[in-house]
Amino acid sequence: MKRSGAQIVWECLVREGVEVVFGYPGGANLPIYDAMRGYPSIHHVLTRHEQGAAHMADGYARVSGKVGVAIATSGPGATNLVTGIATAHMDSVPVVFITAQVSSKLIGYDAFQETDMTGITIPITKHNFLVTDVYEIMPALREAFYIARSGRPGPVLVDIAKDAQQALIDNWEYDHSPFKMRGYRPNMRPAPSSIHDAVDLINHSKRPLILAGHGILMSNAMEELRVITEKGNIPVAITILGKGVLPANHRLNLGMMGMHGEAWVNNAIQEADLLLAFGMRFDDRVTGNLNTYAVNAKKVHIDIDPSEINKNVKVDIGLVGDLKEILGQLLPLVETQNRVDWTDHIAEMKGNVSVRDIQNLPDNGHLYAAHVINDLWRFTSTDTVITTDVGQHQMWAAQYYHIDKPHKWVTSGGLGTMGFGLPSAIGAKFATPMSEVWTIAGDGGFQMTAAELSTLAQEGIKVNIAVINNGFLGMVRQWQEFFYDKNYAATPMKSPDFVKLADAHGLKGIRVTQRSQVEAAIREAQATEGSVVIDFKVEQEDSVYPMVASGSDLQDMIRRPRVLVETPKDS
Amino acid sequence: MLHTLVILVEDLPGVLNRVASLFRRRTFNIESLTVGHTDVDGISRMTVTVEGDDHHIDRLTHYLYKLVNIIQIEDLTYKQVVKRDLALIKVSTVSDKRSEIFQMVEVFRARIIDVTNQSVIVEITGDIEKIDGFVEVLKPLGIIEMVRTGSVAMERGPDSLFHAENGYQELTQSMN
Ligand SMILES: Cc1ncc(C[n+]2csc(CCOP(=O)(O)OP(=O)(O)O)c2C)c(N)n1
């Protein structure tokens, strides 16, 4: 069949099982857009900014487990993707970015809207391709999808020159045959002997702790994790991207570790005699000071990426490979043990600190973000998808919105990208249209990509938006309070009336100022047909606790000053 | 310490950029880097000398393997190798040191490959120390210009560096 390069792009997307793409047209990708109508099985979502398209594809990928796709034109269209590409890269999310490039004859001559996208994105993609020949489009896209989803997943960019999009191939056929990549071998396996060494450490350990990360979700190893945990009575601490690997209410799920992790989790890490790191990468936000990190523990690290082993934390045993496969091999060898001293000890630590929890604060007329988020959790089902923006609300969401099922929690962990919340929620909704989807955003981050409200309205899909409005760039304000003498430089933020903003988009807006209004507002949002923005006017100067200051020892946590604080101001 | 890495890469546009970009963003310093074709179509060979302890170089190797176009990496630091640098040195012959220059060329087993009535170009190959030594003796005699290639290295003995599974034999990857 006769096909243009632009048609081949869509042909390939269809073959890869793509159902939805997020994008924005322009001069250089016009041929691709022109060819789109021939491929009605793929739904195109027109975003309001290419960053939005990137985050939508990212959110879609994280929730669906498939490869997300975003399209942009050359030059500014492509550069607008950069934040989204870097976000997906840091969190190992499989997304294929298709950008258009100026015609091949013009590349290198500073043509109108020419930007060196393959150059720019080398450090923030798993791989990228510059395609200047129509015959290279299919091989590049096939490899791009394969690379994006295999091994440690990640974003791949395919930059296609306009003349290659326009060129025709007379007798084009899709090539289903296996292809060759000499330098790419994503499927490594550990030596059987090191598996046995790891099992030995596990079976002899009195105080083991599993550190469960995003890799478990990526590798679909949730069941293996559950069985190992229960068989050995090994408690599980999770990373922020690991929420959902084990039900939050599972007796062995301790909760989140790290800078804003639970105190008992961080303490358990410091007291453990064995850390089993599964698909996590010892980010500085979870380890604190490396010199004092879990010094008494032997460490076993399982990851599909060999460069993660011994990168931040030196380990005793590193197993490289697919977690599901490796945990499957460990499983039968892990002895059944009750380890009751250890689990009792952790339960005791937990009991001690939970009395400080803001949850135990009676309704004193103030609206705390933690209450809002905890209520949101209480009034939504376990099938609800939660995406977050970045800042204090993100940490409160991680602490107070308990996730029981995999792929229901979407947050920018590695890059901490403000503006991620709303677009990732839109992407998530396309991944799971029947699920209730909420995004929890700060007043600052919401405004970074609030233009996507308009996308939401145009698509007519329902995503509820909980704006945790504290009138500050709250997380930065908190650091200023703790470490910069309360010098609130450039953190107070005046926002538009979010209720009116919703209204201007034809969406419902609700304002909440009292704790007593929270439930009704959530219920109303759920009952409304279209998307709803709830503006929660919360306490302005509340802080996230506990907090391990950057670079401090993990056990060295800043705690909420008093049990029943009014506001941290008077502490 | 200084490590010598041999990196086999797919001979594609932009691969050098990917490698160089990786060294920079992972904060490794390249002392020298050379690239050239191999006897195998489509495979180029880089020799990189880079400063770092064994742990650092281990990390670097893992990072390099993440690049999709990299086929194989070998650290030759602890192996029996021959390592060669090549230099072209243009030396002025207008002074009265002309015979001294010719004598040094003889001593260092270098070669004169271009002669004018005011200058000669000397070619020398050898390990880094030998070339450094030669440059030192030529300096007072009047170096006009110099160029060095950086090291290339190869393990001694009959074996090939290529792992069969890495390059000669094409890997077949199936879609999942
Ligand atoms: C794009 C981007 N710019 C800046 C930052 C730095 N930053 C981290 S948290 C934060 C404050 C976020 O404020 P807001 O969205 O209101 O949420 P809050 O912390 O108040 O919940 C800022 C500015 C960032 N993470 N991302």
C-alpha cells in the first residue's frame, strides 16, 4: 500500500495498540495531523500547552501500564515538552514523544522553529532518534516503543523531519519481524549463587525490612511481594512512588519512608539488621545522611538497572533483573518465620508517635489540609485514582490518602514537577475512564497548568480537582520558616478566584472554608456530572511533619511541635 | 587513578555526543578520547582514559551500558596491554640547533615526514611517557606546533576483545 511518512507514524501507533495521544499541532507536524483522520481508532486530545500533553501521556502510562504518546511540533512545541520528558525520565515512565523537525535540508541552518531536540533530550530520555528518511520512520518507532517499555522503562523521543513525513513509499508494509539492536540488552538475570546468598541473609535476619519502590509496580510483582512479606513476616516500608504495592491497611505495610515519611518507618530503617531494597533507588530524599543510614543493616538490592546497585548505598548483595522473576525465585526459599519481637517493637514505635498526629486534633474551626485529604480518602473508594501536584499537599496526600491498589497513585517523585497534577489526572482518566479521578494540587502548582481545565472541558471528561489553597508556595514557605528565619521571600501568592475560574470553563466550583463543609463538598463533586474544582481554603502556615532536614540523619526528625497545636505560628 | 576503557559502539551519527554528554553530566573527566572504525562494519571503537577509583569506573561502566548504542565496554587498566599515542610535532630549523633535532629524532626513533628550509615535521608513536619525554627535549629547540592523538590500546595475546554475543553475532530481539 502507498503510504506517506505521516501515515506510517499512525500505522505504527495503531500496531503498538495506542488508543489515545496527547498533542499540539504546528507547522512542522502538519502532515502528521493531516493524516490523523485516516486513523479514527486513535483519539487525539488537544492540550493547552505541550507540557500538559507530556504529563497527560505520563499519567496515562502510569495508570494503564501501557506506553503513553505525546506529539508536538518542532522548536517551541518540542521544547515545551522538556519538563514533561524529564519528569517521565526521573520516574522511569514509558512514554514515546513524537516531535516534528524542520525539513532535512534545513537542519543545521537555524531554520524557522528549528531546535536540536535529540541534542537537548539526550540527558533526559532513555534514548532518542532523529529520522530524516521516510524508510527509517517505522524502524525508529518500533524500537522506540520497545525501548520505552522494556527493561527499566523510560521516555523515548522520535524527532521526524517534515520532508520524511511527506515522502511517499509505494509498497509499504508493516514489518512484524523481530528486529536487531546490538547494544540493547534489557533482560539481565542474576547468578543463582547470589540468589542463595540473599536467601541466607533473609532467613538469618531478626529485624529485616523491605523497602518497596516503583519497580514492584513496573514489574507487576505485587503478589510476589505480598507472599514474601507474609511468609517471613517482614515489614514493608514504601517509597512515595511505591504507594499501592501492598494495601495500605495490610498489617505489614508500615507506610512511607524518607524526608516526610512516618517516624516509625524511618526509625525501623535505622534499627533494621537487613534491608531488602526492591525496585527503589535510595534517593537522597529517602536516605538522609548516607554516612549514618542504616549502618547496622546488611543490604540486598534488587533492581533491573545495574547502575542503581551501589550507586548511593553500598550493598552486600545486588541482584540485577526483573523483580517479578527474582522474587519468584526467592519466594520458595524464604523460611516461614513470625519475627514477633521485631513487628511488636515497630508497633510500639507506631503507637508512640501516632498520638502526635494532627488527625487527633478536634475541630477548632481551622481547616487543615491533612483533614481535607483524610476526608477525601474516607469518602472515595479504593478504586479512585489520585494524582498530585508537588509541595506540601503532595506530602500530606502521601501521608493521609491511603492507597490500597496498584496504579491508583500518580505523583512526580524524582523530579518534583509543579504543574504535574491536573494534566496527569487527565491522562489517568483516559487510562481508566470508569474510575473516579481526583487530583490534589496546591494553589501554586495548580496555576502552572490550570489552562488544562479548558482541555478537560473540551473533552467533556470528569476529573475532580482539590486545590489545597494556603495562599503560599507552601513547601518553600515551610523551608523558609524552618531554615531561613521565616523570611517569606516570594512565597506569598495571590490567586484568582478558583470558583470563578472553574465557572469560566463551564465547570462547577465549590469553596470550602470549614471542616464541617468538607464532606458535603466532596459528595457534591462526586454527584456532579462534569469536572469540579474545590477550593479548600486551608490553614496558611501549617507544615508537614515529621521532616528529616535535607542531609540530616534519618532518625533525626523535626516533629510537630505540640500534640494539639493551633497553628505552627505560635510554636 | 587513570583508567583505560575500550568502548565498542554502533557506528551511528551522534553516538560520540551521547558518550561525551554522559561523561559530562555524571561528572567524569575525560583525559583523552579517540574514536575510529574497527574491522567490523557498523562498529566503532573508542579508547577513553579517565580518572577515577575502581568504584567510580564501575559506576561509569554501568551508566555507559545504559546508552542503547553501546555494545561493549572493557576496562584494560589491569590487563597486559600495548598502548600507543601518536604525535606530529613541527619544529623550527632556522636556529643552529638543526643537527641536535635530527639527533633527538634518531634517539627517540621518531621519523621526519616533512622538511622545508625552515622547519621539519616529526612523527612519533609510543606510550605517553615516551612522547612526553620527546616533547620536553624538543621544547628548547623550538616547537612551532604540535598535535597528539590520545591513546589507543589493545590487550596483548591472541584473544579478541569482542565478546561473541556482543557484536559479531547479531542479537535478535523479539517484541514483548
Ligand atoms: C516547576 C517547579 N518550580 C519550582 C518548584 C519548587 N517548589 C517545590 S514545592 C513548591 C511550592 C508549591 O506550592 P503550592 O503549589 O502552593 O503547594 P503547597 O506546597 O502549598 O502545598 C515549589 C515552588 C518545583 N518543585 N517545581
